[in-house]
Amino acid sequence: MRRREFITLLGGAAAVTSVSWPRAAPAQQGAIPVIGFLNAASAQSYALFSAAFLKGLGEAGYTDGRNVRIEYRWADSQNDRLPALAADLVQRQVTVIAATSTPAALAAKAATTTIPIVFETAADPVQLGLVASLNRPGGNATGVTQTNVEVAPKRLELLHELLPAARVMAFLVDPSDPKMAETSANQMRAAARTLGLELHVLGASTESDFEAVFAKTNQLQASGLVIGAGTATFAGRGVQLAALATRYAVPTIGANRVFTAAGGLISYGADIVDAYRLTGGYVPASHQNRVAHQPESRQGAWRYCANNAARPRRRGDRVTVKRGF
């Protein structure tokens, strides 16, 4: 299989396992279920992803304002606001929390042990402490991971193949998410050593920091830049990042197709838009003891956490579900 074909398949791959939780009753029996949507970014920058979430929810038979209500909480890229936002949703006794970013998932996990949480993350939920294992997450949290953080070294490798004479590369992380930044940086440093590259780790916590990153990349005489994954700061701003990469003539690789669709050179990773769609579809099922997903690809770009499983889910499994709160 040619690399371009593989990247396309990886970007569009679906889940290989599924999720379920113990039932948790809403505060008022018979009331319209309420989804607490918690995200580290802003509504404007994540409009594409939140629309995909609503699409997935609709595919499961639920529409905001008709048979379900959504309470949105956006941190506007200020992660220190997330604990209070999560606590507010818990106080309001929402039916389920859709924690759609890694910092949001961690905040929701810390805020409640009883309200079901469906998370969406780019990292390994086991390493993050969100679940005990992928097959049996336990507790009240489960969800979707794109594995985009885990494949970050592959992005460096691909960029190096495009720039074989390169000796210096730069890697962009979000220091406002220190756990994710440290994990990603350590992975990339190890990959850089293997490739014989010098790696400079640069940080950007807000969109206003982006231009300085590209200027610094040129100042360091780095041949290219790898954009980190797993942060709301970068995922919703592919257009801005692609424009700056062009303006500063920095060969740059992104983590999702939004970057290349906006004119970026290359991207490698799972489709975040589809991850949000899948997450939206699983939110209603999180309130029941039965859920399923029919795998559509052998690539395994998505991982799901499965609870109460008789055995670990295997590729090719077909399971039927009755969706609903």
C-alpha cells in the first residue's frame, strides 16, 4: 500500500471496539436528558467539531431542543477554568458529560465519580488516568481516542523523508497542557535521536503565540515544523497555522486533515471531525448497559474503551445496540 493511501485510510478509520457504562438515573425521572458539553477551546474555533458532535447525536436519534438538551461550557483555551466549569455541570446534575478534549476529560474525571463521562482525546486514556484499561475502563468514564499523540513520531519521520537533508527540526506543543506537552515532547525527542536530528521544542498556548513560533523556527534554522496533537489550541486553528506556514515558508506537518484542507503541506493522523461525530453518537448509549459499534476499517485509528465485556473486542466484531438514554 502506498503511503498516501495509508494516510487516507488512517484519517477515515473508525473504531475497533465499543463502550458501555452502568446506568445512572437523571435527577428527575422522565425529564429530558441533559448533556453537559465541556471543552477546553472556544465555540468559534471548534464550530466544525461541535457540528460533527451534533451530527453524531442526530444519527443516534437525538436533537438538541427536541428530545435532549445541551449545556455548553467552553474554557476559551484557558484550561484553569475547566475545574469550575466541570463542577458547575455536576452541580446542575446533568445526565452525562461529553468531555471533548483531553484537559476537559481530566477536569470532568476529577469532578465526579457518578455522572457518566464520554471523553474525546488524542492520547492514551490509560496513561492519562481516565480509565483502568481499554477493554475494561471501570468507573464512570469511557470514550474515544484518536491516537494522534501516539503517532506523532511518525509525523517527524514523514517530514524528514520530505526533507532528507534536514538536521534540525522544531516541534510545537501547548505548555498550558503540561502533561500532554511533556508526553509528546519526550516521544519526539526519542524519535529525533533515532533519526539523527536535533529537535527544538517550541510552545504556544494561544493563537497570538503562533506567529512567534514560525519566526523562531526560521531563527533556529530548523528545516521543518511538526505541529503537536492532543490540544484544543491547535486542533481548531488549522487555517491560521497553514497560513503562517506559507507566509514564513516553513515546511510543516499537521495532525489532521483540517490543516491540509486549509493549504498546509502535509498532515498525518486520525480524522478529528469524525472522532467528534462518533463521540456524539455514543453519548446516548453511555446511559445504558448496552452499546456497540460496527468496525469499518482494519487500520485501528480509533480506539474505544469497552466495559463489562466477556472478552476484549476484536477486529471484525459486529454488535447490535439499542441506543438511548
